[in-house]
Amino acid sequence: MTTEHATDELGESGGVGRRPTIRQCIASPATGWTLWGASLIALAVLVAWAASDVLFGPAVIAQQAQLYALTHPAATVTPPRQLGNRVALLWGLTAVGAVSLAGIFVMLFAGAITHRRVRSWFAYTLLVAAWLAFCVAWPEVAWQSQRLSSWSRLGTFESLAASLRADWPVDDGNRLSLGSYMAYPKGDPRSLMVLKSGSTPILAVERTDDGALRFELRDAEPGTWVEWQSAKSVPHDFTGGLEQEYRVQRYSPLGRGWYLVRYQSR
């Protein structure tokens, strides 16, 4: 028998020269461990990301908008530039999570014996529960991340608030820490609409008759504000300078009369 003939026979019997079949891949213990590792790593990255990046919430909202556009062809969605590649990364991590969970489920029935034991079923139940918990709890994780970020910048907000209290603008203008802005209503402005942010990422500033100062954040989920209230007051509903109504959804104290607030506008 020639060497080439022997090699061919070896390949036909599953040796060298033949790629593993799908069944062999599924039956391999390494495939199962790879799926488990991919799912756990993707979940850990998402949790760490939500806890450390104030733009995680806006990225999720942009992803949800893109998902809606997939079923509604007339809708077009373009993520804000400030998000960078976050939405693409989020799609990648959620895809890894979905595929790995589905793959592990298949392994429970058709995988290697080590992945078909009762303990594997318990572990899979815990893993699915962890993913579901994150899907439910990510807004709270992202909120606490935003709260920590806002607290770390309180000195900047206090400096800007002191400047505005001492010299509230009466017309359109530009300030180093605030940026260029338009003041509304004309003549007696209560609202400053920021056109180009300065050193502080702010979309708008609102001042009400009770002395409260509110700063709408640019690098946060829509409707997120940092505001200062007098000692005897807490965040409450208000009407802005453009006659837009804002309703409080939630708030958390930051200290020294400052709060992180989520408003819903009407």
C-alpha cells in the first residue's frame, strides 16, 4: 500500500486530512467551555461598561431605536456622533450573549457528557437569570454611574452656578465654561440654550423664580439634569423658559443642595 493511499484511508476514518463535522464540534467539551466563557465575558464587560460609562444609557437607547427601524423601514436612525462606536460594540456584545446562550442550551442536550449533567442545567439557569437581571437592572446601574460622574464634577457646576447667580445673562452670548448660548425669552430670559458647549458638557440652563438652577447634561441619557436647590427645597416639576413643562421622574442627592434629576418633558 502506498503512503498516499494510507493517508486517504486515515482521512476517511476521521484522522488527518478531514475537518471535524458539526456533530463532532458539538460533542467536543472544548466547544461547550468556549460558549460558557464567551457568555460570561460578554456579560461582565456589559456590567463594567454600564457602571463606568455615562454614555452607556444613550447607546442602549440608540440600539433600541435601530431595532425599531428594522421592523419599520420608513424610520431612519443615525446614532449621535458623541457615541462613537459604542452602538456597534453593544450590538456585538448582545449578539455574543444571545448566540452563546443558545449554543449552551444545545449543549445541554447534544453536547459532551460533561455539559449534560444536572449541575450544567443549574449553572445554565443561573447564567440566564444573570443576563435577565442585567437587562432589567441596567438603567439603575447606568443611573448610579451618572450620579458618580456628576458628583465628581460638582466643583465645576458650583463655579458655573456662582457665575450665573452673580451675572445672569440678559441676551445671547458666550462664556468660557458654558460656551455660546441663546437666551429665552428675550428681554427677561429664564432659559439658556447652549449652541456649543464650553468646558462643561451642557445642553441648557434653566433658572426659576425660586432660585433653582438647572443644567441639562449633554453626555447623558435624554432628560438628565444636575440642579441646585435651596436648603428647604427638593427637585420638583417646573415650566422652562420656552414654556415647556418638565415632570420629575426620579432624583438622587449629590450633596450641598445639588441633585441629579431625570425629567420627562411635555
